[in-house]
Amino acid sequence: MPGLPPTVRQSRYRRGPIILAAILLLASGQKVCGAPMAQAQAGTLFAQAETQPADPATIQAIHGIISDQMAAFRRDDATAAFNDASPFIQSRFQRPDIFLEMVKSGYAPVYRPQQVEFRDLVPAADGLDQRVFVLGPDGRAYLAHYLMQRQPDGGWKINGCILEVLDDRST
């Protein structure tokens, strides 16, 4: 399934798992999956559920998965990076090489970050939103919202990532 994933629709956010087929770019006036994304839609992604903060083991596991995927990107190890993605993401891209090419061609801030800093882990519509500050290879600052999904075995997988462009490069 080459190319970008299908357009995400607001109704999908409210009914089931968050449907983000890979790493998506979100910024004011920019497009997500080839279609404009209204601010109201973006807001539904980060609707907070009333839950308790994550325990240290969950935080460590989530940081580990994201760090593993970023390390795999640095090595251009498509298989390892693909293995950290949720089953939904894997089904959308079907092959590790297709997934890696999409990330490589369109999402340099997480593919080749200059700096990475884990920030808040907050409840999201269908899982957890691990916020990660990344400084892209071009020097621009981003807040990467890694949408994490708990798996039946209790582990965590990356179910999408939205890059939010930050105004200040030194944030």
C-alpha cells in the first residue's frame, strides 16, 4: 500500500481506536493525510479521559518503545521500526519497507531528530498521548504526540504520531 494513508475522519476518533495510519503532520494551516484538518478534529484526538496518572512501569515501557523505534530509524532498520507500530498501523502499510519509506520521505523530525526530550504522558481518546519534544534536522522544534495503544498482552505499541510545529526553536 504505497503512499500516504487514507484521510482521517472525525467520526472515526469518536467510535473506536484512533485511526492514524502512521506518522501525521499537524500544524496550523497544514494538511493531514492530504486533507485539511479542522481544529475541532485535532482537539478530539487529545480529549482527556478521567483516569489516574500512569504508573512508572507504564511510563518506562512507553519511553522504551518510542526510543526503540527512533533508534531503528537511525539504523534504517525497517523491520524493527515496524515491529513497534500497532497492528492497525502494520495492516495499513503491510510491509516494513513501505512504512520506513513513508517516515523517511515525510517525517524527518522523528526520523532524524537532533534532540529528543520526553514530556508529559496524558490520557487520550483511545489510549495515552506521550508528548515528546523533538528538534528536527532542520533546526525546527516539534512536539510529537505519540498515540500509544495497549495490546492484549499488556504491552504498548505506537498507534500513530502527530507532529505539532512549535513556534520557538528553543522550546
